[in-house]
Amino acid sequence: MAGKTELVERIAFETGLPKAHAARAIEVMIDAMAEWLGTGERVAIPGLGSFYTSERPAREVRNPRTGDLVHVSASRTVRFRPGKELKGVVNTKR
């Protein structure tokens, strides 16, 4: 599985930037996306897809181990919808 380290190395290799600059660019991107998503804005990256938030209502769920009902509070979650280009690349690699 590729992670942040592999992404930093790839960006540094492809752009000629030092790894420290590539790592900082990724951190800034993540911070900006978190800020925008935190305020409810949608973040669209052409060629990749869209990140957005959705509301999860409060609900009662059953603990599978004990069978007891547990209350889960309402929350917001981040969702991702892949773009057409990403879907095309993923589907041609099969």
C-alpha cells in the first residue's frame, strides 16, 4: 500500500523538488482540505474527484457481541466521489 512517504518520493522525483518541500506541499494541501471540509465546503480536484461532507443522524445500533442497544450520536463524515478520469484509469488496469 502506498502512503505519504511514497507520495512525497514520487512528487520529489517527478518535479525535482527536495523531499522536504514536497512533504510540506502535501501537508498544506491536507490542512486546507480539512479546513474547507470542516466548514462544509466541497473540495473538487479535477482528474481525481470530489470530497464532501454528509450528515449521519443519531441512531440506535445493536452491539453484536452483547446484543445490547447502544445510542450513537449524530455526526458528520467525509465522503469521496471519484472523477471520471480516475474511474477510467482504475477500470483499465483490471
